[in-house]
Amino acid sequence: MNTEQIAQRLVELCRKGEYDQAQVELYAEDAVSIEPEGLPPEALGNAHGMEAIREKGRKFNESIETMHGSSCSDPVVAGNWFSVSMRLDVTMKGMGRIDMSEICVYRVRDGKIVHEQFFYDVG
């Protein structure tokens, strides 16, 4: 698949809440996941390789008490890169309800996502 096809498939799966399936189908084994700087020590940080990315996703899902809603924009594609805006409205264990919005940027190489980076306000 090319970058446009990968971007469209990622959005399709995210809109269904099938994040694990997106990782299985679309990510390279050596992919990296980058969070913003300045996160508190207990926050999930960067992950290198699919095993670490899956574990990061598992821990994030375990921290969610209730999912109230989510959305994902259409992708914007430029060469081997694409971005989407995502929003999650969740109640986090011990933290209460949070409405999270972020810009997610992805890099594609050889038909797979090799880099994801998230941009959102910290604190």
C-alpha cells in the first residue's frame, strides 16, 4: 500500500476503535512511537519496536475507566508523511474525565508505518 492507502486504512480502523488491528496491519516491526516532552514521570513515554508499542497501548487502555467518545479526522498526506487529528473523551482511573485532542503524525516506509508522533498540550 502507498501512503494515501495506509492513511485511509488507519483512519478507518481508528474510527471503529480497532487500534490493535491498525498496528498489526499497518506498522513495521521497528516502528517508534514518540510522545511530547515534559510528560509527568508516571505517563507513558516513547516506545521503540512493536512489542513496546503494543505494551504502551495495553497500559493506556488499562488506565481508561470509561470511553465516552472518540473521533479521527480525515488524513492530510504529504509524500511519505500523513497526519490526523484525534480526540478521546474518556474517564481515566484516578484522574476523572478528560477530553484529549492531539495531532498525530506518521511516517511511512516500504508500505508500513515506521514512526508515529503525538502533539498535544502537556499539563
